[in-house]
Amino acid sequence: MKSLYHKDSRERRKGPGILKLGEKGTGIKGRTTVQDFVQIRDSCLENGTLFEDPSFPAEDSSIYYSRRSARNFEWLRPTEIVGDPQLFVEGASRFDVQQGELGDCWLLAAMASLTLNERLFHQVVPEDQSFTDNYAGIFHFRIWQYGSWVDVVVDDRLPTCDGKLVFLQSHTKNEFWSALLEKAYAKLHGGYEALKGGTTCEAMEDFTGGVSEMYELNQSPPNLFKILLKAHERSSLMSCAIEPDPDQLEAETPMGLIKGHAYSITSVKMMDIRTPRMSGQIPMIRIRNPWGNEAEWKGAWSDQSPEWQFIPAEEKEEVGLTFDRDGEFWMSFRDFSAHYSRLEIVNLNADSLEEEELSGNQSKRWSANEFAGNWVKGASAGGCRNHLATFHLNPQYRITLEDPDDDDNDDKCTVIVALMQKNRRAQRKIGLDCLTIGFTIYLLKNPDTAPKPLDNKFFKYNASVARSPSFINLREVSCRFKLPPGVYAIIPSTFEPNEEGEFILRVFSEKKNNMEENDEEVDIGEADEQVKSNDTFDDSSDVVQLFRRVAGVDMEIDWVELQNVLNTSFQREFAFEGFSKDVCRSMIAMLDSDHSGKLGFEEFKKLWSDIQTWKNTFKLYDRDHSNTLSTLELRSALHAVGYRLNYHVLNALVLRYGNRQGTLAFDDFIMCAIKMKSMIEAFKERDPYNTKRATFTLDEWIDKTLYC
């Protein structure tokens, strides 16, 4: 239970760990109160009370957010529903998951699949809780969210009508792990109603930290059964569904299958078969209906069908063949492909597999990398390739594939790329839906000389080698590719420019892949010649005369006097209110080495030269002479000044100094340039050998960051 997903990202996790819901770092917005299961449980036990969760109250608002309930729900604890409640009865199995009145069969199918792997199951449902030992009306579950495992605490009050559970329930009436897990998932997303509609992949990923794939079976690749076999060997979780009938919810087909309903795939096997005329193998798939009843497949290889007489007894015993009315059945791969519409697979990384699964066969594991990022309007939300002028602004990632798959005759590498947007389901209650997202992959023929990041010119003259199947408004879009060894750039984006959101980009490959952001290192260098200040300082120049007049006998100026000098000079050129107190104080701090709060004449000369360079840059990139600078041009403008920055810094600058119109005024640009120069130079003082690392004590850090 301690082996969790590791992120290869800017803030790489130092080791496995579990965050509490509400803790910083979970990637989940809108959570302030941190709930610790052990602390709350022990406090309740000490006080002799049962936990009542204030952050997910036993009220209708925890069920519906778009309408009022038409019925009266009564929230009861399991101890009030049955006489002998248990978290598990004879362990957890796929038969413990039966759908209630909520349209979340996608979630139920994932929960049923989860029970097939005991280690994964108890990673989600910890064993340190029960209705007997230390019972305090509180339970907790661990759910993967956007790169982190999050511990979600719930009380055990469940919505009922007439003393019966309304939503998910176990076939065994006194077993409650499945109902409580559903409640924890509902709490995580803001209410039970938020769980209506979804893909099984979404929940399967949240229970495993794996990466999903989706296949339309009428367009499936010719090697699909091989993909399924490999997925089963690697303990992947799989589900399938039939295209729903638009006029009827969950309609039954003549062959006993339910349209629009999510099924779990529980086994994939090349099964031995012996007939009077021949012997060989037949590709077979075992499937389960989460309803757990007699609604099963009625065709060939169904329960009690005559085809089973041709399967040897030892083969039947190996697969655990039963003919119960339990919702589970076998199908041939041919029938499966003909009758089902969609297949979903969640591939597990090495951290989610048992140690013996890895030690026995090192090839049965994925190499995984993960990066978190965001799209910010006016900075890094460039839209798809249709918007060539801004496409290059999107975050970029470089991946190196060195070794082809062992069993690939074409010497190619299997790569699964998955782009997931964050926090969209939980924001349904405020009217936000998923963004339309996708990704594009480009081959870097000369990676050593390719620009970082790739510029507009690159995308204008180079075609992509792979892309997501479509741009779609789902939480995640993913696809499997076969690519030759080489260096590639992956560009995740929204369909339209200036759509803001957070994302996780994950890459799985059969052999090791190396992944990094395709971006510049933050640094400072020389300004371009075309923007450098050409001002000379002699006693006759206006600025020197103004400085002497304002400074007085001591030849030093404070921020008020500096403001006077600058506003007198620059309000002739720019129609603005003048430099603010904060800007002038920051200018003083940038060059005030003795912390006197003043600048001498030599320090002022350096400042004036910098301001002139920044002014020239601003004018150069103020292309429409509006006295404003587009945030889309900010990176290029700062580059001309000599500042090298990546898209994370650019996002921060746009959010800090830009406005809603996507522009910067002259004084905002100056403040932005000052902050960049001050912070970089303060860092470089502590990094004389350019190692990109520096050490500060807490008081030094506060001093450097406050006075700049």
C-alpha cells in the first residue's frame, strides 16, 4: 500500500506519500479544511461521539446542486440500517457492487474491476477501519487525483428511503465498503449529482493512478487482442460498453446485453479447445455486468452453452468457470468485437504492481513520466494548430525514445500519451464543463539545434507525426502510438486560444523514455543592440541637471525624489499617471546595496540606463502605438532585454502584471523587468559558479524577497 505514483516533473515527489484532502499539493481547488482520519477518529473515541462531517453534511445539498429533491432522504448510519454492519463480508469481490438510483454505472464498473487486485483495492480502501474496532462513525479512502494520492474522510451517514440505501449497495445487505467509497468519491467532486455520467476510465484512473486508453471497436487496430492480452498480463483494468439507445435508457439487446451500460472485463485468455475435428486455441474474454444479476450474454460461450463441452476440464478449472446468475460471462473475442462498441483500458505503472509481478518479468511494466502544467490566457493558452500565430505559446515537452519494443518487427516504440484536465467535474455546480483538449506530436530531426521552446517558424514549416484522435471535451484524451526511436515534442493545448485550465500530461512506454520540458532555463544576459540605451551622462544633460536639483547637497535620492525625476522625464513621452510608489521603491531596492533607502549618482546612472533599455524595448513591441504591450509579446520583449524565462515564469508574470485585456501598461512592464532583474541577480550572488542552485537562510530569503 505504500508504493505510489512518482512524478517526473518540475516538483518531483521525493518519495511515496499520501496527502490529506485540503492539504496544499493535492491539486484540488476549493478545499480549505484539512481532515486527518486518525486525529478525528481518536478525538471522537475520547469524547464518546460519532463523527459528523461538516464539509459534506447529511443534507440534500450533498446530493443535488442543480435542483431540489423530489423525495425526502433520511441519512442513516449502517448501524441504523442493519443489526450487524460490516465493512467487508468474506472480503471484497466484484459481486459487492450493485447499482442504485444514481447514473454512475461507470464508477461501479471501475469499483468491480478494482476488487480483482487485492493490493490495489486496499490502497484505495485501507484496512485500518471497521464497524467494531475503534468505530467512531468515520471512514477514509485514498483516491488518486492529478498526480497525488488524496486521503478522503467521510462519516458513515448514507442517504436512504424507507430504511434502504438509495445509491450503490452490496449484494450482501450488511456490507458497506462500496456505499462508503461511493460517498467519498461524491464528496471529492462536490456531491452525488456530480457523479452522473462519465467514463469508466476516469474512475479507474482515480483508483490506480494509471493511464487510460479508449477504443471504438468498429475502428479497432488489427492487433487489439494482443493489446488486451498485454494489458491483462500487466494487471490493467478494463471495461467495455455498447452505444446507448438515444430513446431508451439502458435498453436490453436480443442477446441479453445492456446498451449504454458499463461492463468490467475480468479476464483475457487464449483458451485451449478440442473438437472432434481439430484442436487449437480460441481468443476469449470474460465480462461482468455490475448489476450482478441474470442480465448476461445469451450467445455462444454463455453460461451452459454447448460450446463449453469442447474446453478441457483442466482449462475450465484454471479459469474458475461457473454458471451462476451473477452477471459474469465469457464471450469469444469475435463476438465481443461485434457486439460491443467501446473498450476502455487503464494501464498501471510499476508503482501499482505487486513486487512479484515485477520481479518475475521485468518486461511486464510501463516506464512512466508525468508533468503538471497550465494554460494561462495571454501567456500559454495558444489553442490548437489551427491558430498558427499563437500555437507556439503552448507548454511544450520533449521526449526521447531510445529502444524499440522487444517484440516489434518494425523496430518501433509503443507510447501512450494521456492529457488530463484538472478539477472540471467538481466545478459543474458553478456551470463549468470540460474544456476541449488534445495534443500534437512533432519529430525533432535535429534536437541539438532545435529552438527551446519551438517557435512559430518551426510549426509553420514542420508537420506533426502524430496527434490525439480528436480534440474532445472529456477529462482526458489519450492515444497509443508506434513511433520510431527518436526525439519528439509533445504540445498539449485547448482547441481555442485563451481558454484557461490546469492539466497533467503523462507518457507511458514499454521501454524507458526520457522526458523534460522543452523550454529555456531562467537566466539573464545582454540586451539586444537595437534596444540598448545610448544615453550619455555629462553635466549638461537634462537628466543629470534634474538629478542634482532634486538630490541636493548629499547627491542621493529616495523613492519620492526618484519618482519626481522619472515622472518629469517620462510623462513627456508616455500618456500615463506616472510611476507608482511601489515601482519607485522597487527601483531603489534593486540597486541599494547598503540598504539606505537611497540611490547615489552612480547607482542612479545604472538605473537610468536600464530604464532607457526597457523603454526602448517597450516602444519596439508596442506595435499599435497604444502605450500598452500585449502579454503575447511579453516573452519576446523580455528576451530582447536579455531575460531568459520559461513558460512557468511567463505565466506568473502575466498573472501578476497583466490585465484582463491581455496587455501591460508602461509602468507595469517596467515593474515586471525590475522584478526579474532583482530576483535573478539576488540568486546569482549566491550561485557564483552558475550551478542553478543557491542556499538562503530564512531571514536572508525574507530580506531578499521583501526588499526588492
